[in-house]
Amino acid sequence: MNRIKKWLGNLLVVLALAAGLAAWIALPLFGVLALAAVLALWLALSRRGRQTLAVTQVGIASLPQRWGASSVIVIGIAGVVGVLVAMLAMGEGFKNTLGSTGSESNAIVLRGGSQAETNSVITRDQIPLITALDGIATGADGKPAVSPELSQVVDLKSIADNTDANVQLRGVGPAAWELRPQVRIVEGRAFETGLRELVVGRGAQDRFRGIGVGDTVRLGIQEWTVVGAFESGDAHESELWGDAEVVASAYNRQAFQSVTVKLDGGDGFERMKTAMAADPRLKLDVQTTLAYYSGQSKQLSQLINILGTVIGSIMAIGAVFGALNTMYAAVATRAREIATLRALGFRGTPVVVAVMLETLLLALLGGLLGAAIAWLFFNGYTVSTLGQNFSQIVFQFRVSPELLWTGLKWALGIGLVGGLFPALRAARLEVATALRAA
């Protein structure tokens, strides 16, 4: 019976720790600052707080003598924070790239029920019907700002390892440039209508071979000339652009896959959506391009975040055991010192808090080191991955202050768990036994 009670007691402690860690990770910045302020006031104003500071100072002063063991905590936690922040920065960068691609002033039309351009079909006889819908703004030429578009996945060689990679060739209409003013030609010129000419994104140029301005690239069975390069700061920078009719002819495409339009005013989207629903010939869906591209990033971003959390949790468990071993050893080494303090009248609480503060200091050092590594090596690091269109999307890791703060909270959480049990053991040391053993 006693064994069962002990087992249940340990289980409750573990569950309480897990719940406490979850609450700690979810705690906002002002909550952490409030806790820190309360702790600082307790240390400064209460008798036991001042005792805690005295014990903590003694422990910190002895750190250089056991720096080898203490570095296990620092390095272990730095590894956890570095990997966690890097993984989350990957998801954040991908999400940021796609999330910045669209806008509320443009809308994209797809076949009803389609989640991406790859499984959408819009027939040519539907284009005039879409163009005539209410809610669409007119362009500089006085015509509705509408760009029928299609997407074709093509193979290019990767610069990194010379392997085949999927790249998106987008056929666009003449209005595409007005619809996307962030797309700027930075080298060469725009393609001419009716010719097999391409303009390519800088992101694609940095990742794939044979698409420099002036190069001739073979796509399918035809040769295309790269006449310009553009920057956009979003997912389009991973694409190759050409004239929609020429792309359709080259790949024998009888229909388009999407239509991008410029909305007329703040209520343009609702007016267009209502007009489209009223026409039985248009079994199509419409959403703002901001909503569309944000939705495209959601699934992969969530997967990356889940993987990062799982990997970070596994590494955190290892770091916790490292912290436990190190702090247990530190408590055993300082048994005589702790017993002496207890004999002088120091209560258990100052000893517990002092050991935990020492562990938290080491955890903070590890967290700062891991955050610095993640920032220096991964912030702005360019990679590519498959998007919803099964083509490579080039994006950059984004190590934001929020992610760094998350990493530091993980570090301190590991320190709390790793220091708790050794601290309790230190407080429970029998004074007489510890002094005789020393």
C-alpha cells in the first residue's frame, strides 16, 4: 500500500510539473515580469529573502570551481534553445513569405472547392463573365484589372547539389504587373507578349541553375529566353513568369487555373462575391489573395512548429536529466556548506530557492547562448521547400524577438525542473549526518 501511495505521489508531482511547465511556456511577457518583480521584492524585503541571497552568492562564487560540470547544463540548454528556435524560425519564415504575398485589395478566383491552383480549372468562356462582375476595379488602360493565369511545374537544376527541382512557371496576363506593384524588374526587361520569354525571381536565380538574364533555358521541348529578373519580397520571387497565352500554347493548356483581379474599393470583395454567387454559370470560389496565400502556408507552418516542439521537447528531457545530475552532484559536494548554513539558523526555504536560482542562472546563460547561435546562424538563412503547387518556394528563416523569448522561457523552464529536486534534497539534508560525512 505504501509503495502504491508513493508511486501515486510521484505521478502527481510529475503531472503538476507538466502542468506548471505548460503554464510557464504560455505565460506572456508581463506575467513573467510580474513574477520577477515579486521575487525581487521578496529577496530584498524579507528576512528569508535576504538569507536566500546570501546562500545564492555563496553558490555562485563556487561556480568557477565546478565550471566543467555546470557547463553541461549551459551547453545542453543552449542546444535545446538553438534547435527549437531554428525550427520555429523556419515555420515563421515560410509563413511570413506566403503571408506577405497577397493583399486585401486583390482577389483570386478558383474553381469551386479547389484548395490550390494545381487542382483548379477555369474555362476560357468563363473569363469574360468574371471580367464583367461588379466589384472589379479598372486599370490604367480603362479596362477591368483582370489577369487570367496558369501554373506549370518545370524542372531546373539546383545550384546546391545539381539535382532536379520543381519550379513554378506562372503564365500571367498583361494586368499582372499592375495587380502586383511589389514585383519590380531589377535587371533586364519584362517579357514581350506572344514571345517565349521569361522573367525570373531573384529567389529562384539564387537557388537554380541556368536562369540568369540572357540565358536560354529548355522547358519541356521548347527553348525560352530569360530577358529579365524581378524582386518582390514574397513567394512570387520563387517563380518564373511568362505570357499566359504562350505558356498555354507550349503546354497545350486549354483553360486557365486562376484569375487574379483588383478589387474596387473597400466593399469590392463583397460586391464581387455576391455577383458571382448570383450567376449560375460561375461555379467558382473567390477570396482575397492575402487569405489565399496565408491559407497555403498554414498546414506546412503548423507541421514545422509541431516538429520543432517535439524535437525540442525530446532534447529538453535530456537537458533536464543533465541539469539534475549536475545539481545533485553540486548539492552532494556542498553538503557540508549547506549543513553549516542550516546549523547557523538558515531555514529550508532559502536553501531551496538558492539552489533553484543557481540553476536558473545557468539555464539563462544556456538560453542566451542558444538564442545567440540561432540568431547568428539562421536569421535570414535562405532555403526552399515544396509548396501546395508542388514547386519549390524560396524563403528565409525568420528569427523574431518573439521566438527568442520563447526559447528563453524554455530554457528557464528546464532550469526550474532541473533544479527543483536537487534543491529539495539540499533542504532535507540532516545537519548532523552531513557534518559527520564531511
